[in-house]
Amino acid sequence: MAKKTVASLQTGGGKEHTKCIKMAKNEKTGSYSFKTEIVHNDIIKDWFENN
């Protein structure tokens, strides 16, 4: 699946986007989960602060 994401970003305006991965801890169970999203380069800082 990662290969498809990378391949589709290579054409067109893909260099303006970045795949962001953030780890989040669940307060109830103590387990960790990962949030993954493709974000425009201009709003990367905002995405990490708000998610």
C-alpha cells in the first residue's frame, strides 16, 4: 500500500505533500495507535499540533 501512495505522489504536484505519522496514546487502555495522513507542506506544523 505504501508503494501506491508514493507512486501516486511522484506525478503532478506530489512534492507539495508529505505523509505524516503521529503516535497517540489511549488514556483508557494505555495502548498506542498511529494516525497517518497525507498533508500539504504548508500545514504540517498545524496538523501535528491539532491531532
